Amino acid sequence: MTADCTSPLPRFKLPSISEPTNEWGPSEDYQPEQFKDIPYAPFSKSDRLGKVADWSSEGQNRLQHENRRQNRRDQAYGAGAENPFAYQHTADDSSFSIVDSRVTKKTTFSRGNKFVRTAPRTLARGGSFQRFDSTRGRGGFQNRRRFGWKDYDRQRNRDASILIGPDWTVVEEIELNRIAKLTHKIGEPKDLSFHGQLCYYDKKYDRPSPSEGMLKQIETIKYNTTTSEDPIMQIYTKTSEATVFFTDSVLALLMCSPRSVAPWDIIVNRIGDKVFFDKRDGGPLDTITVNENASDPPTENPADKDNINSPSNLSVEALYVNQNYQAQVLDYSQTKHMAKPNPFHDSEEAEGEILGSCAYRYRMFPLSDTINMIVRTEIDAIQKGADGSESYVLVRALNEFDSKAAGSGGAIDWRTKLDSQRGAVVATEMKNNNCKLARWAVQAILAGAAQLKLGWVSRAHPKENRRHQILTTMQYRPQDFVSQMNFQLSTGWGIVHTIVRLCLQLEEGHYMMVKDPNKPIIRLYNIPGDDLEVDLDNDIPLEVDLPEVMV
């Protein structure tokens, strides 16, 4: 039997295939409704396409895999936290996340021969990072210092130098960090008059012997009259074109104010078209700070009033040391009188008392083309050179209390290291007493002194503050000394120029300039009433014969 070749074959028809308009992803005709308007995306890295089951997993791993798989089934594809399709617009855009595909490098640190991984860092109070690691022992990172931070400028709980009255109003607030960037150039000062008398410095105290080195208590009279009560200043308000009046201590404090940490206050008296910058009797300008700029300065404990190393007791001790050191290192057999007598001394009232060595040099500084100011500067002694020349000297003393006590600022023991490690000792004192030393050097420059004599006075015994010994005396040129302390006079004059211009715009009245006790801020308060009433003595005769040239 032969096959019938003419019988029809079964019909076969190919199904129609849609031509995709886009070479990536499925056709729009077959796209599920729930995925419309969402562009095609590849599978995420977490999807394991090469495995159906992981038979090597044990119980715990299998449970974790099941939980992750269930979480993926609960979400629509592409809605992961690191997927851009999960973005939902909110007001603060908090749901937006950026995919970072970089591999994070895990750091290690060595502890002997053992390497330990660092634990995650946790932000602690105050903004500093602390690492918590149970594998580390003995302190870890909690007690490490933050190097590079200005330790002396960190906030501490201090009290203001004066009680702010409830009716005082803030006129201006000045940030010290901002005015510290100002600069200003002034012209050469002009000498107006020279008053008082000076003794010669005794050079044997440069390296005193043990018998001569014990600090003695010498009773002398030295006046510290404030600006507006100075009779010579009152004369110059009528005979000169100056409108601003200072003493060198007040002016130096303003010039060095960005370095100050301890609180202080200055009285500003606006009388007519004149401005007087006054100290307050018994205020901070009548005392001397100790280790003000130390990283761990002396602290006041009200419960321990007998602590000789408290800030208040150290300040009194420093004042005692300075006054007696200035009197002891002078030769009273040689005295030079200035062209005018001491304006504050009444020989009849002070009969039998020794007038201390001090010359008051009144100088006019051209602060600008329209502002002239008169400054009463002070000089402590005269020094003779090897060639017989004479130069003016400012005498001050640093006092060591206890290098092992709290608040010493890491000071090096002077008795054992002052000769062998003089540079380190001086550098430490420049750090711990930065503001005080800068003010002394600026006062020497304002007075035109050629030398700054610094005495190094230490307690005879660290636990006793009544007996002291003069170890040595160092001599510096004031200009070189401020350069070593990285102080620019142009910056100091920029600060003074800004503050003076502000005060010249004030209405007539009394104001108080107060340095915040815990922040680098100066506030200028308006003081209502007559609490700080200052009247110029109109009965003082005009001395038109005041010499314009010194002796």
C-alpha cells in the first residue's frame, strides 16, 4: 500500500510576537498593572539567583534566611531602602537616601602584638567622640585630651567681677573673638609732662645671694588714682585738644582683652565731649591674677576659705610680692626728681612715710586724625648702663606658689630648673600667665620704658605664703617680649580704636564695661542715676606752664 501524497498536512501557525519598543524590559502589552509607569530595573545585589536552596545552612542561618526572604516578599520589588524607587516626598526630605557602593574599610589598631577592632563611635555629650570597647582595659579613650583646643578658654563657672544692677541696660555687646582680628596704626606719642621721682635699680638683685634674696616687707607709699580723679588729667581736659583719657593699666587691659579669661570691669564716664576710662576702687585692676590662662587654673572653694592656693588668696599674695619686690630692688641713696612733683602726694599728710619710686609720664597718643587721647603711664626705676647711659625700667614680679598643687598649670620647679631649663620655665609662665605678662609688656611700651625687669619670687616653703625668696631677675626689651608672645600692637590699637569710637557716640552719662565671666564677650551697660557720679573739679587752676619736654 502506498501513501497518499495528496492528503492535506495538519495546519501549524506561529503565534504573533510583539516587537518591543524598548530593548530593555518586557513589552508594555504584558506589563502588570501594578508596575505601570515604573521603569525596568535589574535585580538587586541581595537576590541570589544562582541558588534554589542552601543545604549547608544550619538552624540559625536558615532562620535568618527565612526572615530575610519573608521581608522581601512583604515588599514590592524595587522598594528597598537603598533603591531610588522608594523615594517618597516629604517636607524635610528625610526619606531620601543615597546609595553608596564604596566598600567600607575596617580599621584596626595595635595593642602590643594583638589587634583589636574598634567599636562604633558614639557621639557623647558636649560634641566629642568617645569609643566604647569592651576588649580594652584601663581607661580606653574616655580620658584622652582633645589636643589643639584652647584649654584656657573653655567654659568654667566663674562669678562676674561686679553685680549687675536690675535697672542696667545693655547698650552694646562686643565679641572678643571678632575684635581680635582688627588692626590699626597710630602716630608717635607726644610727651606732655613728667611727675614724681625715681630711684636707681640695684643690679645685685640680678643674681641675689641667699642672704639678700629673702623678700622683705618695705613700707612705701605708691598712688594708684583713677583717671577722672587725676588732677593733671583734669587740667588737660581744659588745656589740650584730647577727648579721651586713660591710665596705662586700663588701656593695656583693653589692648590685651582677647587674652583675658578672668572677669573684669571698667567704668566709662561720658562727661560733655570727653570720655574717661576709670578703674573701680577695689576692682580687678587693683589686683593681680595668678595662672589665669592655665589649662587647669586655681579654683575657688567657698567651703575652704583657708586654702592659701585659692584664686583670691593667690591674688593677694601676688600683689604683696610685687609691691615689696619693686621696693626692695631699688637703691634709695640715688634718687632722681622729675620736672614736676608727685601730683598725689601731700607731704604734710604723709609725714614720716617713705614715698615710693614712681614717675608719672603723661603722653598724648593720636588715635586717629580726629581723636587724641592722653594716657598716664608709670615708670618704676632708672637703670645705668655700662657706658653710663640711663634708661627707664618697669619692674614686675612673678610668684611661684607650689608646682605640685592643683592650679599650678604644670609649672616646672623654679628652684631646681630655673638655671638649667630657663627656656622651658619662661615658656610655661607665658602660657599660664599670658594675659598678665602681655599687659605688663604693653604698659612698658606705652610708658616708653627701655627695659622690663621680671623678678622670679618663690615661697620659702610651698605650704606657707608669708615668706618668699627672690631667685633671680630677668631683663627684656618690651618690644622683643611681646613678639615672643605673638602679640601685635596694631591689633591692640585696633581694639582700642573700635571701643573709643563706640564710646564717643554715647550720650552723656555713666556706663560700665563688663567682661563676661564665662564667655569671650564684653557688654557695655548704661547705669541710670548718680551711683557713679563724677564731677570735674572746676576750682583747679590752669597750669599753662606744664612742660612739654621731659627732664
